[in-house]
Amino acid sequence: MRKGARFDRLGDTAIAAVTVVALGSAVWLLGGGAGTHTPPQPSAVESRLDPGGERLAAAALAPSPPTRIRIPAIRVNAPLMGLALTRSGSLDVPPAEEKNLAGWYEAGTIPGERGTAVVAGHVDNADGPSVFYDLGALRRGARIEVDRQDGTVAVFTVDAVEVYSAHSFPDQKVYGAAPRPELRVITCGGGYSRTTGYQGNVVVFAHLTGSR
């Protein structure tokens, strides 16, 4: 499997400078697995940012590493591991064999802090769907909860769900620094080709709206 994006520091977060994360293979589909279709993709309606999101933003939380991500609307409840950079300078990815595992870029913004935090996970592996298989079915207004090491839970609200081609991925829009606590959740998407694999990425945009 290909590794992910090269990351450069920009402000209080990290942004992809070249490519995006590759987090799926669809080998199980090609091999006649249980699935008969590719993962769901977001509709045009979900791609429009929520105009009321700015009014609902919560104050940033003190730094504390995340331990788990939950997205009730698509039945995600997965532990989080820290992701670092590979020797080539690209973002590493969670082990493909761990189907219910996601990762966060631990050299960047911590979820709940001011800035743009990044969480990535596989859409599938050789055996079938993985943790973020249904990410493209998420809708604006959905809740994302991130458990943190200090016992707090950062609660994010989805502003938009978009799909981008690998050739036109908007690095600055997805990874750029933000004045409030924001979260990006990323997996593969955009259709699948037998020769080149997944054609792009599904990206969820969310911002902090509460904590407990």
C-alpha cells in the first residue's frame, strides 16, 4: 500500500504539500469478496459548509492526546494511534490488518486545541470494509466525539463532507491553519480503478462545539 502525504509545518498545524493519504486497496472487491459496491460517496448537498457553524463554535480545550474516536451516525467506535512521518517525509498510516483502528497526526494539532487536527483511517483492506468505510455517508450536523487522555471528550459537529480527486486535492483548504478548533477525518474514496486504486479521498470537515 502507498504511504500518504508529505507534510510541512504551517502555522499551528501541518499541511500536505504533495499528495493525500492512500487508505484502502479494494482487493476484497476485486477478489469477489462479500461486498458488491464501492464505499458510499458524499452528495453535493453535504459538501456545502454549514453557514451557522461559526456561531456554534466552542472554546479550545487544553492539550491532551486523543485515545478514541466515535461517530455514532455511522457506527464508528475505534481507538486512535499516533501517526508520525516516514523516512521519506510522508504521513504513515495505521496497520492495514487492524480494521477498527484510526490514527491522528501527533506532531500536529491535538483534537480540541485551536487549529486543524487530522485523523485518518482505512476504508478497507484485503478482507473487507475497515473503520471509515461509511465515512462518505456522513451528513452535516452529525456528531464526532474524541476521547482524550485527561478524561475529557471533545465533541465536534460536521460542517461538510467532500470528495476530492487525487489530482485536485485542496491542500490548504483541508490542512491549513484554523483560528478555532477544527477536525478533518480522511479516508479513501472517489471511485475505484483496477489499475490505479482509489481515485481520491473523502474528507469530513468538523469543528468543536462542546466538551464533557
